[in-house]
Amino acid sequence: MDHEPETARVYDRAGFGHSVPRGARPAVVVVDFSHGFTDPSYPTGADMTGPVLATARLLDAARAAGAPVVFTTIAYDPGQIESLTWLRKARGMAALTAGSRLVEIDERLAPRPEEHLVVKTGASAFFGTDLAAYLVSRGVDTLVVTGATTSGCVRATVVDAVQYGFPTLVPRECVADRAAGPHAANLFDIDEKYGDVVDLADVLDYLPRAGVPDTAPPSTTEPKSEVPA
């Protein structure tokens, strides 16, 4: 991501851009990679093939390491469609009706029956759901967040993850948006303020440490030396 030198100076002066610690018990949260987002034939969808396939690679590694995997989807019943304020602003989202193909997880991710599915009606995977309690029950101490959209539900989930105390990684190859500008701007903002935007290869190297006993000390990382280019 390209940003003006002045932007880098402003963020550096404010003390942003440090790295988060990484724990020994990560989980992967796949945000809204349902057909309503990943199938470009739907008005709410876009071609997210690259990020979906990259997330499939990530899930293979997470499952092999024994890390919990969580999927989220947005689904509305008729009463919610008529009453939710968000749908007055984002009217196309009303097509995500419970029981429709649009709310089913993209089969390229091969969700398993034992993997937790969070059904939500807001942007954040945490808002009005049991996600925080589920993660605590599994002893999770770090999140890897993928999915769609970078500027919407991914960002909202990362912000809430930090507020719940979970250090968060976002592999850049595994998140998608409908337009390049909001995608890049929100990756920059996430990386500066809320989590670490990293390469998929970095996460694939990190995940095998999943399952280490809780008594193992978390790794430490040095502050970032500069704003991401």
C-alpha cells in the first residue's frame, strides 16, 4: 500500500503501528465468505476467488495444527428486514435472507460440522453473538481474521477483537472487498491501530504452534520500524 510520507510521519508521531504479541493458542475467524459476498452474480457479491482460495490454504494449516476455526454469515428473517436500521442504509444486504443460498458458506472453504458457525445481523462477528464466550471457552489467545469485506465486517470484527483483548492478525491475501480503494485504506488503518496486517506465509509459519499448553509464554515482537509501504 502506498501512502504519502506525511501520512507516515503523522502516524509515527502519534505512536501507531506497533506489532501485537502472538499467543500460543490462535483461532481463525472467517468473516462472511458466504455466496452472497463471494458470488459476483449477486448484487452484494464480487469475485473474491483469490482471497477465498488463500483462506482455504490457511484453513488447511489451521486444521492440521488443531486451531479452532469459526465461520460467520449474515442472515436476516423477514421481521429483521423490515426493522433493522443498517438495512435502511445498506439496502442490498436485505437479500441475505435466512435459508437462502446467499447465506451459505462458500463450499471452496469446506466447512466442517464441528466448526462453529456464527450467524449475525450486524457488521462485527462479536455484536449480539456468542463469539467471545466461545473463544474464551476454547482458551484462544490470538485471532487470525479473514473474509469480507475489508472495509466492513472484517474491520468491525478486528476492532471488537481488540476491545475483547485478542491480539489479531489479518493475512492480506485472505481478505477482500468490492473496491480497491476502501480495501487498501482499511488494511492500512487496521495495521496502524488494531492488528497486524501480515503475509499469508507468516501466518502459515505461525499456526503450527497452536495447541501449546497455556503455561507457555507468548512470543514477543519488536515494534514496527515504519508505516507499511
